[in-house]
Amino acid sequence: MVNPAEIRRRIEAELPGASVIVEDTTGGGDHFSVHVTAEQFRSLSMVQQHQRVYKSLSDLMAGPGAPLHALALKTQAPA
């Protein structure tokens, strides 16, 4: 089981100054919706943006016994 605060902390460590909203979509601590707005995304493609977020959570998503099973991800640069 993963805590939403831990997901937010890891993403904010990877992307300082980012706005990160994490929602546990099932209440089970393994399926999350994450919305990240970060200046670091401004020159990156959507795939590259997602890769930056996945990098911060890689150990939680690796392998069949990983605690994080699903991640709905929305990323964007600030308006």
C-alpha cells in the first residue's frame, strides 16, 4: 500500500516547485490519479513529461509485487 503523501513527496523531490495533486482512486493504496504542473515540463513532450514523473516512482512500480499498480497521469507546464 502506498500513501498519497509519499507519491507527492517523491514527485516534488524530482520536480522542485511543481504543483502535485494525488488522489487514491480506489481507496486501496495501489491505484492513483496524479496531476502535475511543473515549469520543468515547458520544453518537453508529453512522453518526456511522463517519464520524469515515472522516474520518481520507479521503485514503487517495478516488478509483479510492486505496491503501485495503476497511475493515471496528467502533466502540463504552467499557463
